[in-house]
Amino acid sequence: MVPGTPEAAFHEFQTTQTKESYIVLPLCSAGEKVVPLVSQRIKDKDLARRRYAIGFLGVYGNSETIPILKSVLADESELVYFRGDALGSLFVLDERSGRLLADTHRARTDYLGEQAKRITVVDDAAAYREEYRRRICEPDD
């Protein structure tokens, strides 16, 4: 594997043993260049560390990742925390769509519902996006 490539960053993300809050850092270091690979790989429901990859897309994703995240959110066979994290990433990427989708899930009593409730009361989306980015790519613990 060639160092500095998206494949190398993804491999490091998948295999490095580290604190939980640091797992996604190889993807954050690679940034936008690894997004196509992450977008493709999260379609695999058995992907190790998939939840972290979904969160990463909220930071570096783009208009092409939105349908993938919407698919995770809409799929009721997905684990509820994958769906909730997909909603969080969607909101960061597309505030309007994220708010509309959050509104449809806020009555739920599980993690997806909690995430939806949090999103529906966000007053400052820009501050939310910045806090999200810091939490994912700049852990402070």
C-alpha cells in the first residue's frame, strides 16, 4: 500500500488500535481525497468501524455522499445508531434536508429520535457544524 493514498488512510482507519475518539483521525488526515472510498465502503453493512466512517462523511462529505447517508437513514434494517449518525451527518452537510428528516423521526424514543430532537432545536447550524467537526476530527481527550 502506498503511503499517503486514500487506500492507505482507509487501511489505517480500519486497523489501528487506538482510543475510540481517535479512530477516525486517519480519515480526517486524508480529508476529501478519501471521501469516494469511504462513501463506497459504508454501503457494506458489515464494514468494521462503519459508524465512524458515517460520522466522518458529515465532516468531509459532499453532495454525492448525501444520497448514501439518506439511504442508511431510510433503511429500517440498519442499526438505529447508524441511522442516527447518518441523520447527524446529513444535517451537517445539508441543513434544510437534515431538519426535514429530523422532524420525521423526532417522536421516536431511541437513539435516532434523540438525534432528531437535538437537530430540531439547533438555533445556530454553523456553530453545530463546527462543534461536530471538532468532535470528529479534533478530539480533546
